[in-house]
Amino acid sequence: MIGRLSVLAVALVTGIALASFFPELSQRLRAIVALSSGPAPQAQEPAEHKPGATDDQQGVVKLDADAIEAAGIEVAAVEAGTIGHRVVVPGMIVPHADRIAQVSVRLPAMVTELQKRLGDRVDKGEIVAVLESREVADAKSEYLAARLTNDLQQDLFDREKALWDKRVSSEQQWLRARNSAANAKMRFDTSRQKLFALGVTAQEVAALPDQPETSLRRQEVLAPMSGRIVERKVELGAIVGRDNLETELFVIADLDRVWVELAISPEDAPLVRNGQTVSVAARGITEKAEGMVIFISPMLDKNTHSARVVAEIDNNAGVWRPGSFVTAAIAFGEQSVPLAVPVGAVQTMDGGPVAFVRTAEGFQRRQVVLGQSDDRAIEVVSGLHLGETIAVTNTFLLKAEMLKGTAED
């Protein structure tokens, strides 16, 4: 009897070893062990699902309302939509040509004050620099002398006219006074216009008679428009306007609105029209901008053979910096589709597109067939029904949760 038990034990050990190499023998081996050792233990009850758990066989992520809100997952009903037909082209942000100004001077002078620094905001008419110029001093002195002479000659003319009216003086004296007054008025007007040409404002000209003599050489340079100082071209003490050549002091730009310069291929150029909507995006920038085509060049670039197209976009937030490369989509037509979902509602799993339908327990994965798309919406040909509620944001979290559940299984 003891010998038979020993033989049986050896056979069992050998069978277990063989089962590790031949899995198909394992079921039979378990049956033998069960017959030898008594009834098998009762199977355990399946573990209860917790929030966030996945059921891969049904493609379900179980989440309650609080977990959905915490994950930032937004939902929306499936509805009809429009798919835009677009031309996607590269572009560059440039300053608005009507919102950039150069602050320049032509008169010989020395820079004595720079009241604005690079990046400062300025208002139209605000002082940005102060110069000292002998030419300005001479022009102001000439104006003051002409003004004084004009006032005197006008008084003399009025006196001679009154005497002539009373026939007290001769007509020759009256004519001489009239000519002198006219010449004085002409010299006065000429000197005044000369000051305007040098950049002196009407307010400064009116205040000249009350200014001290030492301020005659002072010339204030004013901002021609509101904006920001984007370039400064001179230093304190620099001599400007040599040989009557224009010297640039500052560049002021108003970047609240900017242009997008686009290069359109000859094949796509006929599709573009003034007034069409342009959607602008850039790598590393989450914001998108909507603008409008305002210019289409009638000529092609001789080097690139592309057409220059300009669009204008809003830039109040300062997101779009001139010089940045962007991608622009020009909409030239739209088509209505029975069902459309946001681009963010679709993920790829098992090699195909899926959407996540809201259920009482959480979200269920649903295979979908897609049609046309643009950068905002995708047409759904099949897999979803009108009015169904689906996840439209942060759907990658649901995908990750399902993939995690699959890996654990």
C-alpha cells in the first residue's frame, strides 16, 4: 500500500511539471487534483466597481457626476452642424501698416532729453524727446521779429487809412502804408509756416512771445499717434539731421490690431475673396484668432510664385507678436451635415475613431464612422444618434482610463 502511494505521488509531481510546459494539460491535471483532494473551493464574488473603474468588455468608464466635474469633462448633445471648406496656408504676423509711425527729424539738432523708453506706451501729442537746435532758435527769432513788425505796420496802415478817409493825408502816403503792411504780413505768415515745417505746433507758436529767450533753441518732438515704443534709434547727446538728412528717433506701433501676411498658391488663389473669414493658430499658443481677408495681391511673387494675401485680426490681448509664424485657414464654403461633433470629442482606440456616450454609470465607448471635417467639427456618418449626450472635452482622460483598465486585465 505504501508503495502504491509513493508511485501516485511521483506521478502527480511529474504531471505538474509537464503541465507547466504543456498548458493544455492543466485542466485535466486540475481535475485529477480535485478528485484526489476533495471538492474545489467556492468561486469568490466579483469585486464591486469603484468610481473610475473600467469594464473593458463593455467599453465603459464608471464615473459619478462629481468625478466628471473634477476631471473637467464637458458634455453636449449630438446635433446637426456645418463643415467648412478651407484653404490652410502658412503666414506671418506683421504690424498693421496704418498703425505704425516713425518719429523722425530733419533739422540739425542735438538730443538733450529722451522722455520715453523702449516699450513705454505713449499718447498722440505726448512729448517723446527734446532737441536743441540753432536752426529752430533762428526760425523762432525770425518769427518773433516778423510778428512785431507786422503788428507795427498794421497799426501804421490803420492810422494812415483813417487820415486818408478824412482827407488829412495824401493818397500816396496811404498806398505806401498799405504796401508796407502787406509785406510785413507776408513775412509774418512765411516765418510762421517755417516753424510748422520744423515741427513746432500751433500752441507752441502762440506761446512764443511769453517764453524766455533761453528756450528758443528748445524743440519738443511729439508722438504722431498713440501706441508703444517698439524701437529707439538714438542715444542721449546724439547729433541728428546732419546735412538735412532725416534721422529716425523712435518707432511707435499700435498692436491692438495686426495683419497676417499669407502666401497662397496659384491653384488656391481663385478660391480666396475679400471679406472671407480667416482662422489663425500658432504652435505653442492655445488661443485662436478670427479675422478677415482685406487684401489680395493681383500679382504673384516672382520668386515663390505665390499670391500675397493680407488678413486683419484683433490683438487686444497682445498674444500675436509681429514676426511670429502662424497657420491660417481661409474658409471659402460651408456644407451642412446631419450630425457633427467637436474635434475634441473623438479619440482613436484599437485603430479606429471612438466617441464616449454619457450613461447612468459614466461613459461608454462607441465606435464611429467619420466623414468630412475642419479644424472645429467632424461629421459623424454612423455610430451616434441625434440628441445623444457625449463627452466633448478632456476625452483623452477617458481613453487613458480605458487603456489602463485593459493593461491591468
